[in-house]
Amino acid sequence: MPPNTVQRQRVLVLYLRHSGLESQVIGWSHYDGTGQTVPMAGDSDTPPYKTGVDALLDGWRLFQVSPLVAHASGDEFRTDYLKYEFFFEQWVTVEKT
Amino acid sequence: MSAIKLTTMQMAHFAARGFVRLDVTIPDAINQRFLNDIGTLSPEPTHIRAQYRQLMHSSVIPLVDAGTPLAKAYPKDSAVAQMLQVPEVSGAIESLVGATPVVDHHFLHVALPATASDPNTPRRSQHTHQDSTIDPRQAFDVQLFYFPHAVTAEMGGTRFIPGSHFRVVSEAAIGRYQNILGQKHVVCPAGTVFLFHMGLWHGAGLNQSEQVRTLFKIRLCPTQKQERLWDTQEMTPGPNPRPIFWTDGTRDTTQLETTLMTPEPWFEADTGRLEYLNRIRFWRYITGDDTYDADYWLTRVENEFV
């Protein structure tokens, strides 16, 4: 790593249509540890990638996947949080401030 | 002025998507009077909490105890009361929560432009959330959103997720969902009114214009079972159940079931089907018909032999 630089994390969260990474992106969030961008709710109506695999192809590293959880008895039909959440990261070298 | 109730198709839209939009409903005179009455903001860049303190002290919007009947909440000659008496508005309220709803709370939401915002506080949109708290009831409250002036895209009008209203979540727990496929942003002429199902996911956008954006919200609760309160005259059943999956590809958009069975772009492959069940159960509730089904979705899972 060059002198006077540090590494910072960028995080991409994708919500997919089913548990497979090849499925369509239906929700997305960004967090930028470099401070170079300020992502926020409602800042884009177009997904950054069509599928989760497309994010991998663009260099994002997958580090967390939501587990598949059995539906509790009596609660099988309730809908709540988005089920298929995938966390990706990139490490970016930036100048030390 | 007699109320203009919602039609069956408007109710089906509300059941499926969680909102009703009443376009250019409120006369300009009422909009202008409301804007004149709501109080003043500091012209200097100030923290939003200080702006609200000043607004609350200078506004004629009354303090209303939670649970106050709507009919007694606002002075009869006030702009808010006049807005609520517009036939399309009073009819929509009556269609959804009956003739004697009570006020849960109201709030004047303002979104400041950069020039009036505290320069030391980062400017952001509001996180996506569901109002109030976890609420798994079948009975439902509505949130009336009154936009007294035109809202442009730059003004960051309310963002909302059609079809999210049956999701049982805990308020800001969904705050990390920044963007959802099919999300909408309110852009409207002055005098537009929306009525949201209480569960609809939403959040305020960032105001990037040079003007203050204003929205008045009233949450209304029913005092009766919400059964057949709308104009049910057009409730003519179409062919139902219809063929599913193997179909001829035609869609009759005038048919109730077509609206109830239309997915949102963000629906997951599996839980999108559960949303169909939610909509059918909601339709059973508001019609009082426990046998209603659309395209066999509930009949299939109720076909039990004990």
C-alpha cells in the first residue's frame, strides 16, 4: 500500500428475488467508508446490477448471506422483512486525511 | 356537499397497493389559506428541531388529543376542516375508516432547502420506515397526506413502496432498505391528497429545490368494522376463479381480480404469492365475505380434511 494511504470499505447490500445469486435485484443499498459519496434512501430508482452474480462479476466480494429459515408453525403466511439479503464489499485505497 | 365515495376498483387498488391518490382535489383558496395559517420558519439556516419549535409556536394548527373524533378536531372555518369537507376527501375517508373516525395524531412535515438548513448537519433523505409500531391487525388506520402546494421531483416528495402495507415489520427496522424496485416519489399539483394504509413503507425525500416543501398528515382510526363502506354499486363479479399459469395471456383490467393479482416489481418469487393471499384476506375483511377467493389462491391452502 502506498505511503500516506489507508484502506476503506464500501458496502453494497442487494435484495434478490430468491435465494440464488443469479436472481434479479429487487432492492439495494450502498454505504461508502471513503466518504467520497453519500448514498441515501431513495437516491436511485434503477438497480446497480441486474443480478447478484453481476455484482460478483464487477469485483464485489460477497461476505454475508441471509440464511434460509423454516417458517414457524402458525406463521407460515405472514410477510415481513425482505428475505434474500446479500452483503458485498470492496476495499478502496484512499489518501490519508 | 355530499361525499363522493371510492369505487370498488379504487378499493381494489387500495387493497393491492396500499394507497389511494386523489388528484387536484383541493381548491386553490383552501391551499393558500392553509399555507398562510401554518406558521413561519426562520429565514436563517437553523437546525430542523429549532425550525419546528418556531413553526409550532406560530401555527394555527390546533393541538388535538389522540382519540378525538375527526368531526371535532378542527375549527369548522379552518382550512383543514374545509379540506376535509371536499367531497372526494370526505368520501374517501368514509370509504376507508367510516363516518366517525378519530384522530390518532397529525403533523406538519416540512423539508427545508439547503439555504434554510443547518450547515453543520448532514442533509439526507429520511430512512424507509413503517409508521407507529408492529401492528398485525386486520382493522386498519389510514394516513391522509395533504400536499397544499405543487411538489416537483427536486423537492423530494414522499417516497413510498406500493404493495408493502401488509408487511408486519417494526417501524425503522427497515431503515437499511434504501431503494426498492418500483418505489414511487410523490410529484403532484397543489391540492393533491393521498390516503395510505397505515402499513405502507415510506420516507421523506431530500429537498434539493430552493423552496420549503410542506406536507400535512393526519392519521385516522376507525370506530367501526370497515365493511362495505365504499360505493359498492359497481361490484359486479367477473369470471372467477380464472385459469392460472396456463392462460391465453389476456388481462381484463376492469376486473377486480386482475387488480388483486397484479404483482409489484419488488415482490420476491415466493412471498409475492403470500402477498396475493394477504390481499384476498383483506378483501374478505372489507366485504365481510369469508368465502371470497381470487383465482383459487386461498381455496388451495384451505382445502383441508380433518
